[in-house]
Amino acid sequence: MSFAASAGPVEGPGGFHRVAFTGKASEYFGIWIVNVLLTIVTLGIYSAWAKVRRNRYFYGNTVLLGRSFEYHARGSQILVGRLIVIGAFLVLNVIAALVPLLVLLPTLVVLVALPWLVARGLRFSARVTSYRNVRFDFVGGAGGAFKAFILGAVLSVLTLGILTPLASRWVSRYVGSNLRYGGKAFDTDPKLGPLYASWLLSFLIALVGLCIIGLIVFMNLSLILPMIESPDLLTPEQHVPLIISAIAGYVVLFASFGIAGLFYRAGVRNIAWSSTTFDGRHRLMSDVSRSSYSWIAISNLIVTLLTLGLMRPWAAVRMARYGWEHTGVAFAGDVGELFSRIEAQGSAVGSEFMDFEGFDFGF
Amino acid sequence: MASDKDTIAGGEWHPPGSSQSVSARLVEREGEVAAMPAAGEKPLAGAGLSWLEISGRVGSIPRRVTFPDGSVFETWDNDGIDRYLAAQGRGGAGLVHWLEQFRLRLVVIVLLAFVLGGAVYRWGVPALVEVAIWITPPIVPQLMSQGTLEAFDRTAFSPTGLSDAQRKAIAEGFARIAARSPRGEAGYTLNFRDGGVIGPNAFALPDGTLVVTDQLVDLARGDTEMIVGVLAHEIGHVELEHSLRQFYRAAGMTGLIMLIAGDVGSAVEDVLVQGGGLLALSYSRAAEAEADRRSVELMAKAGYDPTAIARFFALLEEKLGDRSETNILSTHPGTPQRKKDILDYSRIVTGRSAPDRQ
């Protein structure tokens, strides 16, 4: 499968080359079940190597212009990183348990260390990823990670979600604009307007869910009030509608908030990718449909649970395929010429051997 | 010219650290592996097989062959590479890839994963918990307990308001049952405190420090034997090392779930964590029942009424059932069931048969 042969036909409207995902559920099933088995047998130690095989499979099947991405981390690196983080966490908690005055110590250290770990983790993930023999790099620091991931999350929670688009913008900018490939920069700047438009829809979905729950509570008020006052007076027959409405309430709650969250995630993905450029000239694009994305995520979860996890490989491949097939890049100028000029630059070369993974962070 | 039979695989060759690539094929010639341009006879790179770094096979993703000069040959022809490696006695694609193939034998691996997963949960985690308890030096529960009591003293507790006579009566009863426990009387220290916001309660810390609040003593209205029964229950928690056990079990389960999370996905991980929480509650209830039985045994040995603690549950039900804030009841298993279990067990311990069979 040569690069020259596949460069032409995949170019779609607007000059976008779509990413393809070539993974197959049957093929991944074997990798997955062996990962699970060996992780169980080794009481979790193999999970570091399992992660390498899983990521090599998914990166290696993510294909742009006939060439796949590659994941280069080694199991030992990931294991060492995890041992360091777990060890530090244990020591902190033992200290907190022994000295009650320091009970807040682990929380404080985590708050201080987390941004640093996130930045390290992103850098590790970028540096162990390559495309066409050139590694990615990540140059974000702890300060930016603090703003994007901790300050953003706190503001989002404190304002009951109203500032969530701002937090999403910070995260996208931090992750996107600090990414490098062959010494050239990516740049991401999602605008608040589209983010709020996407957020408003999710907000309305969650609001409808809350209204339905309120209605259920209101309809059962005649039963709920006496239950709080004197639970013994209710007959078993009166319990039945209460239990049914409680279950209905939970289903509505999870469904509405779940769909709202998935819609928002898909919306942010589109906005963030589509506002990203590489080297100031080449544009990235995402066009997932919010309803298809949510349907895939929800049906994946249901099928996985109903099959006791056995359909998880199918679900993972299905989601990866949908996401990548709705992602593309528009190159300015001649692609062949572009890739003949990109060279690995400075710090990204080989330095991942000195790195540890730090914090398991999706990338 | 290298003949076709020497060609290992076709693919793309990259100079070191460059995204530029040329169409190339991997050939074996004169005992070396070389990357040859598609058109041309001048090797792009070459080295003996032992100098090459060949990435392991995962599914059918492209393989990388890295030459000592840092240049890379990339190919989708996994089978070609594996055939060559097998011919050189290098084991082809390797054992893990052999296991992973979508063949009938995968059924065995699926079954093994379920069986071993169950076994790790049923025996592996408990065994690890025992090992962790065994290697925990005694100083750890001691320091933990001192710290906890200090923290309570600082925040909720104040010195006891009980009379000397009340305390003496309880302490004497406590000494009688403590002497019957394997740790002996010296293994425990009984403390009296005004419980403040904590209210009527008794609890044991892992080093054998027991605390009983004035409010609990008041609730008993002079029934010292009943208080001793409650303390015997707390001694049971200390003897059976319940708090350390629960801590290690929760930590072990959380750790295992986190380690397979990457393979099961975050949504399934959430479901597992919730399920783990429910299971932890069931372990907590099992621990309460164990401590209840220990109370019955100790009370019987010391010559007390073995069912004294059942009177305490009756009292809890009566007193706290009146109030709406019943947080003690909610942490315990069903109180009527507990009372019944205690009465049944006391008959076994004291060798009497059930009344309806007399």
C-alpha cells in the first residue's frame, strides 16, 4: 500500500483527506482477551504491556494517506511510571493515616502534582506517537495544565455547568496548541460562540430530564410524604409504584445526562478539531454527527454489558472507526513535497527513554 | 541482481528521522538484510539480522525494521517478515500473537479469563489481603489508632461525665471478657468519652483501643451486662482485624479494576466500581455478623448472658426507630435478623437446642 497510490482518491470535498480506521473486531478480540487473561494471571502487572499492544493495534490501524500512525512506548516504561505514581500515592496516604493533622496532605499534593503529571503524561503520549517515521512532541507545562484541567473543572462545577464551554476551550487550546510534529506547531483556537451553541442543546436535554424526574416525584408526592414521616404505615402494595417510579427516575436521569454529555463531547470534538491548523496552513476537520456518536456510545455500553464484556472489542473498534472516518486533514500545497521536508526535531528524538508515563491520560 | 526469492517484503524506506520515504523492498543478500530501492541496485541500508530491531507483530498493523543507522523500513507484509524470521529460527510472530489469532482455541482463552478472573476475586485478592496484613508491622495499627483517637478527642469528644462507680462496673466486666480473648487483658485499653455529636456509640481501633461514649452508657440505663456485650462485639472486630482487612480489600479491588480499565472502557469501569462498592458493603455486613458471633462466644465463656448484645439491638430499634435520623441502623445489617442470628448462635454455643424442639 504505497503512499503515492492512495494519495489521490481519498481526497473529499474541500480538499480533505479523511483518516481511515482498518481495525477489525475479530482481530482485536484475540488481542483483547489475551490482554485481559494475562493481566488477571499476573495480578495486573501485564496491564502495562497490554496497554502497549492495545495502543499499537489502534494507532497502527489509524491510516492517513495510506500510512498508519505508530505507538512506540514499551511496557517497562509504563510499568515504571505506574509504580512511581502508585508508590507516591501509597506513601502519602500512609503518612496521612499516621499523622491525622496531615489528613489533607494527599489532596494538596495531588492538586499540586496533578497538573505536572498531566503535562508529563501528554508529553509522553505525544513522544511515543509517530507518523511517517517522525515523532510528535508536546511542549505544554504544568501551569497550562492547571488552568485547563483543574481551574476549568472547578469553575465548571461551581457555576453548575454554565462555564463548561470555557473549560472546554482551555483544554482544547492547551492540548492542541502545544502539540508539535517534526518541529512544526499545531494551533487550536475554538471560539466560545459555537461551544456555547453546542452546550445549550445539551443543557436543554439535561433540563428536560430533570423536568421529567420532577414530574415523577410530583405525581408520587401523596406517597412520598407519608413515607418520609412514618415509613411503617405504608402497605407493601403502596411500595410497588414507588419502587417503579424510583427506577424510572434513575433511568431518565442517566439517559438524559448521558445523552447530554455525549452530545456535548461530540460537539466539542467537531469544534476543536475543525479549529485546528498545522504549521499555520494545513487544516484539520471533524464532522461526527452528535446523534450517531451518542447512539454508538450508548449501544456499545448496552451490548458490552449484556455480553459480560465479550463484545467490548467490537464496541471499541466500532467507536474508533466512526471517530476516525469523520476526521480529516486538508493539506495546503503538494502533500508529497510537504512530507519530504519534515524532519524529527531536537527534544522529541529518543528522549522518551528518559521519560516516564506519569499519569495515564487519553491522547 | 537480487532474485525474487531473496525478497522478504515490499514497503517504504525512511532515512533516519525523516518523513520522506521511497518505495523499497527488504532483501536478504550475502548474509545481510538490506533495504533496496524499488528501482536500483544500491542498497539504502543493510545490516546483519541481529543488528536489526524488528517490531513485534500486533494484528496486521505495519511492521518496522529499524537499521543501525536509524533508517526505517516499514511494510504491511507481516507474513513475509514472519516467514523470514521463522526460517532464521527467530520464532516467527511470537507466542502472544499465536494466542491472539481468531481461532477456535480462543474459546479456551475466554473460558480461562472468566475462570481465572473469578478465582482471583475469590482467592487471589483475599490471599493478597492476608499477605498484606501479615507484613504490616504492628506499629502501623498503633500509630493509626493513636492518630484517630487524637483526632476524635480534638473534634468531637470531651472527657467523660460518668461516675467512678459506673466506669468501675463496666471496666470490671470488660476485663472479664478481655481476659478470654487470645490477646488477653493487656491487649486492650478501654476509654470513656463524652461522645458529643457522635452520640451513643462504641468502637474499636485496630490496636485494641476501645471507646465507649457516655451516651451509650446512658442509653443502657444501668444494664452493664449489655454494655459488656457491645464491647465484646468490638473486641471481635479487633481480633479478626476487620478494619485493616477491609482497607486492603478495597484497595486491592480498586487497583485490579483500574488495571483492566484500559481494556474494558471507562463506562464498564464505572459499573465495576459501583459493583465493587456494593460488594464492600456486603463484606462490612459479614464482618458485623462475625463480630456478633464473637460477642456471643466471649460472653458465654465469661459466664455472662451470651445474648446480651441482642438487648442492645432491641434498644437501638426502639430508641432510634422513634427518631427520623437513623444513621446507625443504616450502617448495620437488618436488626431483627441480627437479633435472631445472635439467639440462634447462642443456643449452639451454650449447647442448648432451639426451644421449639425441647
